Amino acid sequence: MTAFRLSGKTGTFGILGNPIRHTLSPQMHLAAFEALGLDNVYLPFAVKPAQLKKAMEAIIPLGMRGLNITIPHKESVLPFLDEISLSAKRIGAVNTIEVSAGRLIGHNTDGKGFVKSLLEAGLDPSEMSVLMLGAGGAAKGVAIALLDAGVSEMTLQVRRQEKGAELAKRLYAMSPQVRLSVSTFSPKTTPASTTGRPILLINTTPLGMKADDPLPFLPSHIQANWVVADLIYNPYETPLLIAAKEIGAKTVPGLGMLLHQGVLAFEIWTKQKPPVEAMKKALFQALTDLQ
């Protein structure tokens, strides 16, 4: 990436989260701005939960033009927005904030970005039975996008039963015909497809970001005809994906979702066609630089 000069006209975008050191979004969006010749910067902001309200109140006074929202703020940011898009309301979580006419508008591009990554890998989610680990903000977006893509059977495996029940209620309200079950995580049980469709296992939890994290799912339960996807993008291949690949399962790394949710966010902010290839190249280069 070539050097650029800051000026009084430079637009400021960024991402709020905690932790935030792992993010690759700055490299992706800076590459996009450069490719289109836009005078913008994109910065990471480490914001603890107790600081979120103050951070949100500062967006308009500081003249910021758009933000991404990541763990753990995707749901807790909702009360601080002036407007929430229809899709984000359905999900109950926000990952993108548009600043328009002095108002903060919440969007969610996570789910559509994930489905796009599956299609890019040659997979049709409507042909699979989904086993989703977790029920947080990212899981909500992914689950609803999968229903919209035609998924008719889904199992939520969660550690907190109330979170799973809350998400299940939301999904039923949108798609009463879906075959849906919720189970508390247990290494001794493996939900199975009742329709005989191949299983798409999706890890939406943070387990796998740290080297000493336990696996979110026992590899001994994974079968060779499964597809295993992880929303974590750093490392590119998480321990879960490595274990699944050794068994013979097809794997879908989280970098594809990161790319495509970012592409959608970029379009919301700039109203321009995003330079997808430049964004993808920047992500892979950023991961290479971390090795």
C-alpha cells in the first residue's frame, strides 16, 4: 500500500471493539479507499463496555463518517442509535453504523457476508442441516441470513440456555416452518440431521482466537461429509478447521465472511461499488504479514 497524506478533508472511519488488536478491517478498508482514490482513513478503537456510551456520543462531534462494530458491542450498541435498518432489527444486532445527516443508522452485514462466503466456496446452504455453536450477535445475523437463503433445519448448541431460547424464538417468528432445536453444549451429545442432509457446522464463538483456547466442538463428532465453517479469521485456519480438514470435511475459513461483510459495509458508507479484489488482496497480505 502506498503512503497517503492526511488533510483537513480526510474522512474518518473505524471499528469499535474489545479486544481489537486482532482486527484486519483497517487493512481491508484502507486498500479500498486507496483503490478508489478516496481521501479517508480507517482506525481501530479499543472500547470497553463501560465506555461504549461515551464513544457513541463522540461519533457525531468528531465528524466520523462510518463505523464497524465488533465483539462485544453488536447488541449493546442498539440503544445509542438514532435508526436501525429493517434487516438489523430482524437480527437484533448491528455490525455497521452509517452516519447520515447527523444521525447514526445501524445495519448488519454479517449474515449476508457469511452466506456469500459459502456461495463463493460452491456451497448451497439450503441443501444442508445447520449446527450452529453460539447464540451471540454474530450468530443472530448468520442464522437469519441462512433462513433467508433457504435453510430449513437448524440446531443451536449453546452454553447459556436462555440465549439459545431467545434466538430460537426470533427464528421461529420469522420462519415458523423451520425445524429448530436448542441444546446445551455437551461433549457427550451430537445433534444429528433428521432429514439426512449433510451437516454445516458453524462456530460463531470466539473460541479459537487464542492459542490456548479449547476446541468449541469435539473433532471425534465431525464426519467427512460435513462442512465446517468458522467465523474467526485470524488465524486463517483455526484449530477446529485444521481438525475438520484432517477428518476429510470441507472447511470454510472466516476470512471470506470478513471480506464480504466489509464489502457491504463499504457500499453503505460510500454509495460506491467496492473494489472487492483489492480488499481481498489486502486481507491475505495482512494475514501473511502476521505469520
